[in-house]
Amino acid sequence: MSGLAVVDQPPPLQPAGEAQLAEAPAALAWTADGRLLVGCADGALYQWRDGGLARLPDRHAAGITRLQAHPDDPGVLASAGED
């Protein structure tokens, strides 16, 4: 996946401490509704909100290098990666 992603329904969150990032964070972005999005070196994308961490279903084939959340629409995210 690359380019824009629309996240209408965030996935269920796991309690803090139970979910773990598989790789080191490589890019961060805050959404308009207060979620922290984390892009990792393995291409995985996570969100942190309300004290929980969840992996989003979309991912890059290689490491994520940049994230930019839409300033007004929390469901739109631009991402760039090594792929």
C-alpha cells in the first residue's frame, strides 16, 4: 500500500502493554481526532489512542519513511515508504 489510506472504522484496540511494535518506529503523525499513528521500518502501520495500540490492516511492502495526517479529516492519511 502506498499513497492515501481512508480509515473509517479504527480496529479494536488492545490494552496498553499487550500489543508490541514488531520493528522500530520510523515515522509518526497525529490525527485531527487525537490518535497517534506510527509507521515502522517493516512497513506496518499502528495507531495509539485511548491508551491502546492497534495494528492497521494496510501496510507498505517495505519500511515507512513519512506519515502525514489530513489536518481536518482524521480518516485520511498520506504515507510514503521505501517501496
